[in-house]
Amino acid sequence: MEIKGKKFGIIGAARTGLAVANKISSLGGKVFIFDSKDEKTIVNADLLKAKFNCEFGKNSDKIYDSDYIIISPGVPRKIPIIKKAIEKGIEVINDIELFYRLKFSETEIIAVTGSNGKSTTVSLIQHFFENSQFKSVLAGNIGTPISIFPYENCGIDFAVLELSSFQLESLVKFKADVAVLLNITPDHLNRYEDMAEYAKTKFNIFNNQKEIDLGIICHDDKIIAKNLISLNSEIQEF
């Protein structure tokens, strides 16, 4: 993925959006930040405006002068600004997809999702790595944006990612070497039409996996069993 000289519209001026903005800027990309919140409510708005081209409050359509739009997890893909961008042919991705496209080729990905237990699981995996010879980073929904790490360079053996359904919505080419689906219980139904749509989004964690990759699912989860589809990866149950 080419960054230098490309124009990136970033929607969301909170932690994830700012981490992405700094990453893209450091790699020679052009950054435009948009946030629908009033400027008075944006933390360090003046500093952001001094460093990046920004627009807060009402959308003036500047965001559409972008080669790519990167959305923060809290931004639904169904809102008008995103729908219009897609209609204009602008690819809309998130920081996890950006990471995948830019990461050092040898870095392997362990991704975990589920309605419950995600943080405990990824923290335990990271603990194992901390007591090994491998270098790993822990990021994603657990609170640390992946973009703060120098993932485009060699040196990171494993990226351990906690992924929410919001983050799984905007994956395109992303592929986990190991993908874990812990469970599915009713959640975020104010964002999804029904449980079927929510469950389908959770299964995005297995997208693009091949036979050499590993998918891990909970055998006893009734919703997983009900929505289980044919997956390309090697499947193990717990």
C-alpha cells in the first residue's frame, strides 16, 4: 500500500484517529482529520490544527478529497458521510486494516474476538510472549491503538489484537494467522439490525484465512454453532 503523497481522510479525532494520523504523516502521507464534534469539545484542538489539516463540527465535504478514508471504531459504516464516500469510490478502512497492509511481512497476527473475555484472553497470550524469546505487542480494543507501534519495520514477531465487532466491520484484506472467536451473546444491538448481523460481523475475524491458518471457536456456544459457516482455515474447538 502506497502512503507517500496519498491523501488520507481520518474520521475521529480521539486516540485511534490521532495514532493513525501520526503514523500516516510519518510515512509521508497527507492527513485530513474530520470530527463531527464541536471544536470546543476536542481535546487539544489547537495543537491538532497546527499539525494537521482539520475540520470539526459540520462536514464541508473536504473529507471526500481523499484517496482513502480511515474510520475510528466508534464510527458506524451506515452513517451518510461513509455511505457517500463509498458511493464516490473512496475505500473506507480502519486502523487494523491499515496495519495489515503496512506491517512487516514476517509479523504474525493473533486476533481474538467475542462478546466476553477478549481482554483476559489477549492479556494472557501477551503474558506468555513476555516470558519467551519473541517480541510481541498487544493492541486493539484493549485500549492501545496498533498504530503507535513501528509495525512497518522488522522486530515485532507477533501482534496480539483484541478486536471488537466495530473493528471487524471494516476489514478487507486483513488476515489473522490465528483467529479466535470466544463466544457470541447479545450486544451492541443499537448498532446492528439483529443478532444475525452482529454474529456475521464477529465471523469476519476468519476472513481471508487459508488452510495454513488456524481458527479457534467455542464448541458449546449455541450462537456460534447456529451461524457457523464453512471456513477455509484449520478449525480447532475448545
